[in-house]
Amino acid sequence: MSLDDLRLKSIASEVFGRRGFVVKEAVFTSFKEMNFRWTLRGNIVTLKVSDYLNDAPDEVLEEFLKGALTYIAGGRHVFGKRYMEYMTSDGFILRKRPVYYKRSRRLLRSDIGDHRNLFDAVQRLVERGLLNESDIQNTLFTWTSDPTFTRLGYCSQMFRIVVISRVFDSPSIPEELFDYVVYHECMHLRQGYRPFNHRPHDAEFRRNMALYPGGDELEERLRDIPKLYRK
Ligand SMILES: [Zn+2]
């Protein structure tokens, strides 16, 4: 147990203690995603918290644990302002993103492909007025190391990383499909960090997607991409 673990245990004991729980153990764990796990025996709690928070200030840890409790309780989960500010600060992102990046597999770790650069697509979207500079600030773009056919793109809203399938790094895939996929992932950046949100394609997201000219048709054509895999 490190000093940080002891600090976590003492804060967790306070937060969980108010609800009648006893914290037997609380440790920071190197989960790839920002996560926490808990096991409960009677009123005895064992807690594992993502080590992305190991150097967070006490108040931030406290707000995280309170938020996690609301999540466990199953209602609307609410996370405090200090926690949200901390998690979305450039300082946190710059410090912890390299750790997340290292734990992520199958990335090219570059936005420069053999035929296309991700940043060119971003630039085109900015020039067309579809993206704002604020959407993409402090963001890392990378290709996957190999083409993936079912998951065409991915966005970590917490660490501001956009990953695009290398299937689009090919002259045989029309550029408009490539740009559209980049736009989709950048709309997740616009949503920002939402703790424990499992429904990223909400009404607001769909409204933003509807702003893309000819989006429905492009969406339709993207459905053919998984079929390329079988050829
Ligand atoms: Zn999406």
C-alpha cells in the first residue's frame, strides 16, 4: 500500500462511512479506462480506483467517490464541479494522456498515414465551418495501426484522443467518407467528458450530426465498409 492508497482509503472511509459502509481496502489500480470497482460483503467495502486519480487533490477524490456512490445507487449520477474542472483541465489531460496512450493498443501513434493525414480532414472541416477551433483544442489524433472494419473511429472524451481506422488511409475510399468519420468523432469531443455516460449518441449529438451536408447518404455508404473485410 502506497501513501496515495492510504490517502484514498481515508477519504473513501469518510465518504462511504456516511452511508454506513466500512472500507476494508481501497487501492489505486492501473485500469486502462477511468474506472472504479467495488465489492460489498455485508457493509464491508473493497474499492479499486483508477490510478489516473492517484495525484488528484483530496477534494477531487472526495467528489469522485461521492459521484461514484450516486452511480452505484443507480440514480442520476452527479459529479461535483471541482471534479469536473479537474478532469477537463489541460494539466490533467497532458499529465495522464501519455499513460492512457501507452495502455492503448493497436494505434499507429501518428496522424500521418501512407496516403492521408488526419489533420488534413480536420482542416477541411474547419474550413467548411463544420468544426470550430475550440472543438479540437488540446486533442491528439491518431490512426489505428491496421485497418479496422467494424469500429471506424473512436474518441476518448476524457483524454481528448481521436482514433480513426486506417481503412480510410487508402485512395480507394472516397475522401468524403473519411471526412465524415472524422467529423463524427470530433462531435464527441464537442460533447466533452461525461463521467460514466453510456449513451453518447443522444439527441444533442444527433442534432450536430444532422448539420453535416448529405450526412444520411454518407452514413448509408459507411455501412458498406465492413463488407470490404470479407473480400
Ligand atoms: Zn459515436
